[in-house]
Amino acid sequence: MTTLRTLKAIATRSQDTLLQDAVGAAALVLMLVFGLYLPSFV
């Protein structure tokens, strides 16, 4: 239960920037996937 409470507390404290962080993480994942598939296009 302590882990869930900690995660909930972190989510409530960073609620203002949570969407921006999620968009940034998604962009990093997309760049990684594109970078890995780039050699197969050349």
C-alpha cells in the first residue's frame, strides 16, 4: 500500500506538468523507434 500512496502523492503534486511530461516521454519513444528503423529505409 505504501508504494501506491507514494505514486498517488507524486501524481497529485506534479499534476500541472503531468501532461507535458507524458508528451515528452512519448516524443522520446517515437524518436527511439524511428531511429532504430531508420537504417532499414536506407
